[in-house]
Amino acid sequence: MTKKKKRKLTESTVSPEEKAIKVSEVFSKGDTTTKLTFFVMGLNQIKNKQWVKGLTLLILEIAFIGWLLFSGISAFSLLSSLGPNKVKRTITDASGFPQTLQPDNSVLILLWGLIACLVVVLFILLYWFNYRSNKHLYFLKREGKAIPTNREELASLLDTKLYATLMAIPLIGVLAFTVLPTVYMISMAFTNYDRLHAVAFSWTGFQAFGNVLTGDLAGTFFPVLGWTLVWAIVATATTFLGGVLLAILIESTGIKFKGFWRTIFVIVFAVPQFVTLLMMAQFLDQQGALNGILMNLHLISHPINFIGAASDPMVARITVIFVNMWIGIPVSMLVSTAIIQNLPQDQIEAARIDGANTFNIFRSITFPQILFVMTPALIQQFIGNINNFNVIYLLTGGWPMNPNYQGAGSTDLLVTWLYNLVFGQTQRYNAAAVLGILIFIVNASISLVAYRRTNAFKEG
């Protein structure tokens, strides 16, 4: 058998004739082993000497059944109630001695229940793989074609099915460290998990969503959401425009030592953000260097409270926007510089010959092309600013506190308020989970709508 023919036998593409085969046909017209493979996975593969695939399927099915009997059923039964014992109580044993019965740990019960659900989903996918393999063997026998050997099946894992081999470990990692934690967090939003129910809690449906959207937290959620969106828009716009203008200024004819000026701003970007923010917090303090300089110059008569607990909310918000400009403009400057250096000079020269001035060239040629290239990055920056935890937490800590808010200050974003709900005195984990879901919905909606309206998407 030639290598070309072997390759055809192991290809994963399915012919239209094989796709047309129904489950009923495989079960009714297949031989005894084919029928039994519907119930005992891997039998047909073992019969046709595909040992590795068949034994793997069989062992995994036995392991699943054993896990289901000894652990899975218990995990599913507890998942519905998250544990029957909600409070600590004292009972008397058969000898008449009192014993303290601790409440059930709902955190672990929920975790193991979700893992059980994930295991069942994976087993269903495994069973579907077993069925497709079984149907493929039935098809090859019906058509009188050669069945791939065990060696050819293994060889295909490094050839035509290399994608499956390479994706196995990353897929397991995604399921364990992304999918499971995300589903776990979402599940918390439908419970009463908080400081008062830190060990044993129950399912409460959409009650936590009601508390955030229409209940006691609504008076905090909507103002904080409004400030979050304003902050994201202004922070993105200021850093983008500032970076573009700075790049144009440095690239202008007559500016000397361009590499030096770029290096100065790159150094600002290269310094770790948390170091810059902590230093700026000290610089802007009432007793900090900025107030000292302004008072020595007799520009102010008393220190300005830029970011303190007693500062004016508007002053604090403007301050964090300016500090964010200091951090974000160098990034936009670097990207804009690369775009400006690659602009078509013939268009610019033609515009100058036609009498266009510098402003008209910037408005009609330079800026539209920079915006076209950077729009996807701007959307990413906008979403990043919605979740910009560092600037707010390290600079102001959410101050000044707002007496009308619950656990949030006037400069808090949704993400920092979420942090306060988890690690603050209230420890409202369910409300924090709701916020996480709502933040995702806001981010996903804005990203989808904005990206679909960009020229990059329309022309792509």
C-alpha cells in the first residue's frame, strides 16, 4: 500500500455518503459488535485492531461509570440544595453525648457539582466521538474499503490529525482555568453567598440581580456605571488624541533630536505602572510636592486636596484623567509614530501642491488613516479603561467616599466597586458576581457594536 493511499485512509474528512448514514441504519444493519459499541464504547475499534483508540474509550467509560456511582450521583444530589445543613446545631448521639454538627460547606459542594456537570458534558462529547468512529467503521465495511490499522491511526495524530494532538493540552487548560472558574463565578450570582452566609448558602434565583438593578444597590450601580462609561470615553479619547498630536509634533520638519524625545516618553511608559501611580499619589497629596511648588510660587494660598478622602469629587475625577494621560499618551504616541512614518507621501505632496495647509492635510489625510489603523486598538483600550483597576485603586482608592453609595467612592469604577464588595466589610460575593456578569455584558455589547461599525471590519 502506497503512502498516498495510507494518507487517504486516515484523513478526518467525511464523505457525503457517510454523512447521510443515520443512527438507525448503523444500529439495525451493523453487526453485533457495532451494535454493542453503542453501549460499550471501543468494542468495534478493538475488534478491528485499533487497540489504542478502543482501549482508551473503554477505560474512560469504565472510569466514568465508577465515578458516577461512587461520587457523581452524590455531587449532583447536593448541587440542587447546596447542602441540607445550613446552620451549626447540636445533636445527641446514641450514647447520649452531645455532638456539634457543622453546616455543609456550600462552596465546595457547588465546586464539585459544577465539576460533575463538566465531566458529564465531556463524557457526552466522548460518546459522540465513539459513535462517529463506530459509524466510520460501519461505512468502511459496507463499502468494502480498507480499515486503518492501529499504526496508521497513531500516525495520523502527527499528520492529518495533528491539530487535535496539539490542542489537547491547551483545551484541558482552558476548561480547568477559564471555563470552570467562569461558570463558578456566574453560579455565585444566583445564590445568597455573602458575609452572613459565608459557609452555607442557598440558591436564590435572580434575587441578587434584583438587588443590583432595582434594589438597595441600584442607587450605587447606575451612578458608578455612568462614571465608568464617562471615564472610559474620556480616558481613551485623551490618550489617543494626545498621542497622535505628540507623534505629529515630534515627526514635524525642523524638530531636532527626534530619537531623544521619543526615548523620554518611552521611559515614562517603561516604568512599571504601579510605581508611577504610587509616586503620583505622593506627588498629589496635600503635603506633596505639587502643593508645595504651587504655594511657593504663590499661585495658591492653601493646599489643594486632589485625591484625598475629603477632596471634591469633580477634582478627584479630573485628576485621575490627567494622570491616566501621563501614563497612556506614550503608548498612543509610539503607535501613531509608526503609522505616520508609513503614510503615502505622494498624497501629502499632492495635497500641498493643491494648496492644502498643514491642518487640512492632518484633517483629511493623516488623521483618517491613523484612525483607520488604530480603531481596533482604540476599542481594546476602551474596554481596558472600563476595567482599569490599577489607576483608580492605586491613585485614589475610590476616594472621596460618597455617603449615597454602598461600598463605593466617587472615583470608583465598576471593577473597583466589585473589589470592595468582595474584600470590604459587607463581603457580598453574590452581588460581586452579578457585577462581573454585567461588566462582561457591557464590554461585549460595546465591543461588538463598535467593531462592526469600523471601516476595518466593513472593508475586511
